[in-house]
Amino acid sequence: MLLESVSGGPSLTFRLETNEEEARPAADVGVCPPGAVPEEGLAAFRAACAQCHVNSDGWDLAHFGYSDAAIVRRASAHVDTTTACSMS
């Protein structure tokens, strides 16, 4: 999750049992290339996504238990896939 990758924050274990994003197969996202840079992901998140989230570090995504695949899929609508992978 973005929060854990960037800030080394606490590990959140709360997960929604009926998360629509989790029900979709990860294969529809594609494979993230190796070498994602969390700092670049955070900068991109703040520029393209933070205005619609609770705060500028993606805490809400971690809190509600979005998977990396769900984050990449949702972010890909706003940034390129490589940048989206850095956000997860």
C-alpha cells in the first residue's frame, strides 16, 4: 500500500470483505515492471490524486484495504502505468 511503502507507517490489517476492486482479477491490470520508486509514486499521487482523497499520502487507501492491483487499476485512469505502479 502507498502509506506503508512511502512513510514506513504502521501496518493496517483492516480489510473490507466485500471490496468490489478485490473481486476483479489482478490480470486485468497487467504486470508492474520492477524498480517502482515509492517517492515518485507519492509525488505523482499528490499531483494527480490527493485532491480527492482524505490526505496527501493515500492513508485512506490503506485504511480501506485496497490491494496494490486495485490502486494501480484506479490510478491508471490518471497517470501512466509505470507511475501507477510506483503508487502501489
